[in-house]
Amino acid sequence: MSVSLSVPVPTTASAASASAPTQADLLDFVRRTAADAELIASLPLDPEGRTWVRLVGPGGSEAWLIGWPPGTGTGWHDHAESVGAFVTAAGELKENALAARLPADGWRTLELADDVDRERRLPAGEGRSFGRHHVHEVLNESTDGHAISVHAYYPPLPQIRRYSRVGRVLRLEQVERPEDWQ
């Protein structure tokens, strides 16, 4: 289910005046937004699929409020040339990430080194920022509760590359453009 609303969220003067928000600006924005109990409670939740509402982010960034039913996740992906941040607003999310910079283009399959995997548990109020080409998957491993998170990206996502992973082998499967998810 997709809910196509744009919800304005107040920004700080420093984030709003900057032409290109930094990772720190994005993290500040998602933290403040995740603390907005009324906004978080307004997200419609679906028991079977993720729901999302587009938000107005700082400095021309793209932002989303996302609801995660129990047992759902994103699969492995990156955000291309965008930097970003996300914070769990309710429930708990798990992030599996690669601590390695992948080539931007020109490959379909890579064998990963043994020491590139990172795992983070992000309960409500916890989050992180990340740089360009950050490859990760985000999961709600709960068996009975929704999670809700706030995400922001700058520049607005030009594409999302989706990957499959078996053991140490990462394979590029699909490239999505904004028209695929908006």
C-alpha cells in the first residue's frame, strides 16, 4: 500500500538555509521528525505490506515516513549518489550493511571479503546517517509488532540499485528509478 501525501515538517534555520543538506542535517531532521508523536501516529499501517508517506525534507531533500509490518524488510540495496539518514520512530529495526565501497557501475556480481558485514539494532529513537553508495538492508524482525521509521536523502534519490546476496556473493538484480516508487 502506498499513501501519496506530502507532509510539511518544520526544519531548523540552518538546515533550511543550506542549499545542500549534510548527513548531519538529515540526521537532525529525521530525529526531530521521529519525535513528532502526532505525525508518527497518523501513518496508516497495513498488516501485510509496508506503507509510506512522502515528507518535505530540508534543503530539497527527499524524506519518507515508513511503516514496517512484522517480518518485512527492504532487501539489499543502495541509494546511488545520495547521502541519507534514518531513525526508528516506533518498534525496532535491524540494519545489515556492508563496510565496503562498491564500484558504482560496470559490474553484475562481486565476491565480498569476509570482514565487510556490519549489523545494527535500532530501537525507537536510534538511527544513523550514511554516505554515498551505502549498501544495506533494513528489517523489522518482530513477529508481532509494526515498526515505523523516518528517512531522508540528498540529493533526492536518482535511483535505487537492488541486490541479491548468497553468502559472500552480491549480485546486482535491478535498478529502480523514482517513477517506480512514487
